[in-house]
Amino acid sequence: MDTENIHKNTLKEQLLVPLREGRFRFACHRNVPCFTDCCRDLRLLLTPYDIIRMKKRLRITSREFLDAYTLSDFDQKMGLPVVFLKMNDDEKKACPFVSPEVCGIYEDRPGACRVYPLGRAAQKGGSEEAAREQYFMVKENHCLGFNEEKVWEVKE
């Protein structure tokens, strides 16, 4: 394995930390210095449910939402079209709905934003085996929310 791939794998390991006990410490609020930094330069996949919630919140049609706020692609591995939230075309590449103080669509934000800093993976073995679910922490280097005192359980 070359040096570049070793570096990429090390970064990925640091970023995705398995959550074994179902509890984690995290809080995000305006007083955390990195507030809204996680809302920048994302390749945020949107589900159909995300799109419906967001376009209703904005009181626009699906076509208007897709044209103004998304980028579409075709995932060769899955054989499906995929839709991503289009970031602002500026230096910060911020989410179009975030400001330094607030998310403008907070109640209807995408699912990935709702569960942050958690990620979820599901794996199914054989045809008879039930899918196994595993949660992990998305520990980005810039995020100071992990230094906060609030303790959560995954089910929350």
C-alpha cells in the first residue's frame, strides 16, 4: 500500500469511530467556536424524504428545489441516480441554508444533519440473517462539540 492510501485510511479511521456502548458526549450550540463549520464543503446526499421536507419548508415546487439547490449524478455502483445538496459557490462552500447564527430550515434539515455526529451502517449476511445495525461517530478534527458535557444515548 502506498503512502497516500495509508494516509487516507488513517484519516478515515480517525473520522469514523465505532460507537460500542450506545452513549456519547456531544453538544452543538452557538457558544461552541466551531458552530456551523460542519455545514461547509459537503457532498451531502439527499433522500427523497429530505427533498420533500425541504421544498415544503421553502414553499416551492420539487422542480424549483431541484434546480436551485441540488446537483444530480448517476452512481455507477448502485445503478441509481443520486441527488446532492449544492453548496454555495463561495470561498467557504457553505450550505445555502446556514448562516453564522442559525440553520434556516433547521426543523426540516436533511436526515444526515439530524443525526450528526452519528452515522449508521447496516449489513445483512445471508438471506435468513437479520440486518445488523452499527452506529459510529463522525469525529471531524474541527468539531469541538465532543468536548462538551452533554451525554446522549443513540436512541435519543
